[in-house]
Amino acid sequence: MAFVRTSKIFLRPHALSQIRSVRFCGTSERKAGVIVGVYSHETENTFTDAAAHINNQSSGNLVRLMQYGDSLKAGKSRVLYGVSEEFPVVAVVGLGEQNLSYDPIEERDESKEAIRTAVAAGYRSLDGLGLKSIQVDPCGDGEAAAEGALLAAFKYQDLKSKKKESPSVTCLSQNDQGWTRGATFAEGQNIARRLMETPANILTPTNFAQEAVNCLEGLGVEVMPRTYEWAKERNMNAFLSVTRGSGEPPVFLELTYRGKRFTDDKPLAIVGKGVTFDTGGISLKPSSNMDKMRADMGGAACTVGSIFIAAALGLPINIKGFIPLCENMPGSIATKPGDVVVASNGKTIQIDNTDAEGRLILADALHYASQHSPRAMINMATLTGAMVVSLGSGATGVFCNSKAVWEAMHKAGTVTGDRVWKMPLWKHYSSQVTDFGLADVHNLGKHSKDAGSILAAAFLQEFVSCDHWMHMDIAGVMENKDEVSYLGKGMSGRPTRTVATFAELYSIRADWLVNVQGCPLMYIHRFLEIVKYVC
């Protein structure tokens, strides 16, 4: 497959009129780069409108320079120098086939994912060239382009004495509202990534609470840190049992976002597991890779990131965030295997493995959240290694007692590309945690080596009083090695964008969760296009 010299094949019949009506920003300084896209077809390749504009402005240089290499594959980038005086450095990225859409087998919008992947490749090919700025072609979807560029641009270097300078990233097309939205979604996920990467001696429970204040209070979110005494008064003994072995005081963080026009509406509750470091307690973990347990507060980090996005977009919705924060350490008065505690809902819990601590702190948090009569409740937690075995990094495993919540979250995952997969939540599993041991509930279950992630979800359900609840086990997606190309290596911040998109879907109508059932995906996509202009 080769490029031909004439630029006509790169333009759809109506594209010339579009180019005249769309303003593209030129690069005003020599140390500036631009990313533009190209679609591949069986016999020819098609430039995006922005790429065609640059090609015309440079008298066909883009076409001529592209001919010196092989056909550009989807998700790959090629850097061209000296295209024109206005655009001296251009990264052309492969978008794959044109007119991609929702793929029912992959369960995601392939067009959006192709743009994220390609733009991220373009950014990485320009990063490190000493450029001061990079302008990005929206490629027909400014939101996806912004996510790809800004998620790829993330670097955790807060603790470096010499920090690598990164170029500023802006949209090549002026006044692209989708770009602004995408930048907000990316920023929310990057907030979660930064929190997850921060070492545990720095991000203690108290300091996490301060970070939440720094991120959210400027957007009008109320951040209320609760103390050990507050939790003790409410009999949160399951939560406090985990904190006993650590010298760091626990914090129960309560977040309140009141959306426009819905100040009295029932909230969406988001609960996040906040174990800022997990040794396993007396049931000590192996030392290999224990440093990664700094990110065992991933559920808490994604809760902050999701609420940040909702507040930054000004979604017309009420959201309550509940984050129990603590360390799980093997101190001299740490909880011992076999101990029994009474949770805040009055149920007794036998703790036979102190490394199954996430479900303990969530038990009291879920009960407390249920007392606020939420319209729906979502909890996120890096809960079980069994989920890593089950799904790896492909999707977040979810457990749900509501078809409506599942339908909405599943549709959110198809839009963001950060997918979810429904796991069973049957009585078959519930009986294994309630009909075993010395207490009302057992923190492992009768057959703990089998279906570990499902037994954990069944345990949590014993503390939920909400008809629209979803548990999201994010252990498998906690870290990105190389599976999602636009995230790079490190803590992922997943599924922040999916939960925020769920909140956006939920915010449009107060009875959304009742009416979403059976709604065709095409209407969800159309709905999201409308949201770009009304939010």
C-alpha cells in the first residue's frame, strides 16, 4: 500500500469545504510539533482534515515525505521533518480503518480507542525531541485525542531532583469542546495515577486526606476527614481492626459534591478502599513485589479522580464519596487470625486471614454509605489476587445486584475503552461466607481457595442496604505493564474514566437507572454527543 502524489485521494468529496470552515492553529515557534492522523484502506490512504490542510499548505510535502516509508500501520507513528515553515516537525499517526464504530465482540468503541492509541504513539515519538509544545489533530473526536495525548504524557517524577521537561499539549483545532472534556477525563485519571504511585511513607492516611482537599475543594467539593474517635463512636470495628497494627492514625474521608439544580436529590455513592500500604498484617505477604502495595489504595484514588471529573464538568448530580484510609501492618496489637469483631451493622465477623483486610474496611464503609439512602452505590477496591488470575488487565471484574446499574456501567466502559466484565453474585456463594465459622460472616469463606473474588463480593453484600449496588474489583487493572499503550508502564488509575462516565450517564435524568435497561447502544453514543454541548 503506497501513497500517491496527488492529494485528492486524501480528501472526501466534501472535505475541502470543511477545511475552509475549520480554523487550524499554526506553530508559532521552531520548537513546536504537530500530530496528525491518516486512515488506511485497502488501496489508498486518507488524511484527516487537519492532515490534508497541512499537506495543502505545504504544497503536497506531506504526501511526498510519506512515500519514503512503508504504509503506516494502525497505532504507529512516523516523524517527518521540514514539512513546511509553519509545521516543521510533524508526527503522522495511523488511525487504522475509517468509520470504525462499536464492536460487539470487543465491547468498546473501536474508533475512539484507535484515536487514543494513535495519538499516544504520536506524542511519544515527539516527546524527547526538545519540543516546547505539541499540537494535536482531534482526528474527528477531540475527546479521545485529548485522552490519548494527555494520558501518554503523564510522568510520575514528583520525587526527582531533576525533572524531565514535557512539552505543552494543545488541540490543533480551535474551540474543540470535545478536547476540553477529554482533557478533564485524562486529568482525573492522572490524579489517581499520581496518588497510586506515591510511596506509602509519604502518602499516609492523613496525607491522602490532604491531597483530596488539594484536588477537590477548589471545585466546590466538601472534604471531611473523620478521626479514629468518630469511627469508634459509630462502631466501625471491622475498619478499626485493620488499623490496630499501624502507628499511623486511620482517617475516614467523606466527600460531598452537590451538582447544579439537584441539591436535594439522592446521591450517587462511591466507596473506595484506602489501604495506603498493605503488608498483609499478621498474615504477612511475601516480600517480592510488596512495594506495589503502596497502590492498594487504588479504589480511593479512583474515587477522588472520578469525583474530580464530575465536579470539573459541573455534572448535575449529587455524589457522596466514602473512603476508609489506613495501613495494614503487623504491629504488636495487630488483629490476629481467628479474632472476631462486631461490624457497625451489628454482624459479627471472623477474621481468619488478616490479608483479606480490604473487605473489612469496606464493610463498615458500605454500611455507612447505605445509611445516606443513595440512589445507587459503587465501590472500587484492589480486593483480590483471584481477580488478577480471572481477568488479568483486560477488564475490571464487577459484581452487581442491579441490572440497571450493570447496563449503565457496561455502556460507560464501551465509551471509555476501559471495560468491565460481570461476574456472578449468587446465593451459591453467599452461603459459603455466612454458614461457616464462629461468627455471622467469615472473611474468607468455606472454600477460600475457590472463587476467591466472588466470595469477597458475597462478603461485601452482607453489609449493603441498597438495591442498586456494584462492587468493582480493580486488582487486575491496578498496574499497567504494556497492555494499554496510551497509559505506559506504572499504576494505571483505572477505572476512573469509566466510573466518571457512569456518573455522567446517571446525571442526565434522576430516574436514569430505571430507564437505562434495554436502551440501545446507539442512543447512548448519541446521548454522549449531546452531552458535549450541554455540560
